[in-house]
Amino acid sequence: MRQDLRPWWLKKLYLRYRNWYVDYFLRPECEALGPYHTIMKPWYVRISGDNIRIGRSFTAIGEPMHQVEIGVWGRAPGEGRVEIGDCVLMSPGSRISASDEITVGDGTMFANGVYVTDSDWHQIYDRMERDPLPTPVHIGRNVWLGDHATVLKGVTIGENSVVAARAVVTRDVPANVVVAGNPAKVVKELDPERGFTTRMDYFANPAELERFFEGVNAQVLAGNSLWRWMWSVVYPASKRLR
């Protein structure tokens, strides 16, 4: 990772602008958006539709070619919902698309490119209509969805389970297992007696964590100058110079 050459006061301005952007553009798209969120590059995060609720300490990482998307396309105005718990992570390119209902438990992690949907969006023979039967998706607490995993309609995933990279989940997954493949099958059982260290533990005291990182940033960036940073922007190769 390249060294951050910004002076601390400049990074603080950037973080304030980022929070303003979230509050001005993204919060109004949510029925609720909890405190202590960290939404990186929020201009590459798309939230649309009714009844979207997101808990505290939500982390989303948007990128230009890999936007984070949360959307509800209900069967009628005001219908459909997405409920995201506390301390959830959505990595670049991850998407949630709900027709009727998708719930995500506390501490769940979406790796790059994960896709979760509760609908096929078109029937096989009538491709102008959705299946009239709702098939909600429920993802438990502390679930880990691996790189480009896909979770399809009608699935429930139990707490602490892991969905391997590129797996396609078409049926229920019990708690405390690892599933892999297409269609995904159980390949390993986890021992819940060993205990799990989770994102809920990491964000147990979000206010204190915020203060800690503010102190770290102030210390690490204290010696940076505005001119050195501006030179690195104009002449990127200078970042390698000592």
C-alpha cells in the first residue's frame, strides 16, 4: 500500500466531505442508516428502492468499475424490503437485489463481487412476469460470502457459515459449515465451541474505535506537507522517491 502523503488536516476535510455526501445523497435513499458507517468512495455506492434498513457500523467499499449496489424492485410501489444488520461489510462489486425480502445478519461479510437476490425476475415461459410466489432470502449472523459467490432465491444461510469463492447457493445452508461448488454443497463443518472473533467484536465500541483511528491518523500524517502531497499528485512517480 502506498504511503498516504496528505497532511492530516486535508484528510480530515476529505472525511468530512465523504460523510456529508453519504448524509446528503445516500441516507435519503434508506428508511434507516445507522451511525458509525464507513462508506468509502460513496459516489460509487448505489442505493435505490423502498424499505431499505441498514444497521450501525456499516462498511461499504465502492470502486469506479465495481460499484456496491443495494436495490429493491418491489412488485408494487412500497413493496419489497432489504434489512441489513449491524457491522456488515460490502466489498467492491457486491450487490443485493430484492423483489420481496432479503435480510442480512449482524457481522456478515460480502467479498468482492458477491450477488444476492430473492428472485429470478422472469418466469421461464412467461418472460414478462415474475413468479407470483415470494422466495425470500435470509442470511444469518457472521456469515462470510466469498469472492463472487452467488446466493439465489429462497435460500436461508445459518450463522457463522462460509460460502466459498464462486459458489452458487441454491438451497438452504445450515449453521457452522463451509459450502463450495455449483450448486454449493457442504465441504466442511466448523466447531462453534472454538468461538468466533467477529465484526461485532471489532465494532463493540465504535465511538472509541473512531477516536483511536483519529489519533493514529494524526500521528502518522503529522509530518506530511501540502506541497509534498501536491507534487505527488502532479508527478506520481515521486511517490517512489525517498
